[in-house]
Amino acid sequence: MNNKRIAEIIFRTIYVTLGFIGIIGSLGYFNKSFSSSFYVMYTNLSNYLCIGIILYLLIKCIRGKEEEAKSLSILRFTSVIMILVTFFVYNILLAGEKTASEYFFSISNLIMHVVLPLMFTADWIIFSKHNVAKLYYPLLSTILPLIYVVFILIRAAILGPSYSGTLYPYFFLNVAKLGYSGVMIWIVILVAVFVVLGYILFFADRYKDIKGKIKKAN
């Protein structure tokens, strides 16, 4: 077993362990009350996806299977974008609603919003095969988030304003306050963030290839 594989196994084992702690926290365990709205939080869903991917990669790594299918490469690339949006949106738009103690001393908060997103990104940077991303990959990263938005809006319409639980998990999806036009503006902004971030990662992934083509052209 080479050093790279050992490093992958150790890193991913730590990630998955923290991931399961985060999952338990997302269900309300650390607050000593079950959170029935865990499935409407984009933070939770994006992290669940990433945890599943790393768990799969960890099992493959332990078994000594290094090859990565194209479908998995696409999923990993788009998931990096999705989880980085989780990181940036929370820390830029939402963290201001938290007190310092709620932010720094909440185990699940730090794990799901900071530690896991950065570790997942680091795993992709360090261990993933690069120079394989296609020009359309960043556009694919918007599909699951848009499905999520449609789900939240349909769910809210069905449950109605009298629902006592979490109807709109984020202020930018709150149709009752912003109206559909206001929500659409936020959706356009966030889709733009996905795409721009995606192309930053695309050019970072294809840097060597692009640099080589430029040198060749000159």
C-alpha cells in the first residue's frame, strides 16, 4: 500500500467520522430534540451527498480500486461546487444571525458549514484526478440545487402558511415575504454564483492543459 493510498484512507476516515457526527447533529441530537425539518435544509442535503461520495471512495480505496468512472468524476466536480456554495452562502449571508457562541461552539454547525465543506474540497484538490473536467460541468452543478428549490416551493405551497414547522428554510426562498419575483431574483443570483464558481474550478482543474495549449499556440 503506497503512501498516497494510506493518506487517502486516513483523511477520508476522519471525514466520514466527522460526517456521521454532523448527520446526528443535523437530526437534532445535540439539541436533545428531533429536527423534523432536517430534510429541507440545503446544508444537510449537500453534506449528505458529499458524505456518501467520500464513504464510497473510502471503501474503493480500502479495496485497492483506484479507477474513477466518468460519472463519478462529474458528480465529485459538481458536488465540490455545491458544498462550496453551502460554505460561502452560510458564512456570508446567514452566519450573521448566529451569536459567536452559536457559531463557534456548536459542533454540528462548525462540522456541516465549515469543516466538511473544506475537507471535501481538499479531498478533490489533493486526491482527485485532474485535467478531466468538461466545459459543461459547471452548468450541471445547478441541476440538483434547482430541483431542491422547486421541491421547497411546491412543499410550501402544499403545506400552506398555517404550517407550524419550517416552511421556508432560508430567507431568500421565503415567498411570503419576498414574493415569487423576489425569490426568482435570488435564484438567478445564486445560479450565477454556482456557474461562476464552477468555471473557476474548471479553469483550475484544466490549468495545465490550458497553459500547454497557450504555449503551443505561441
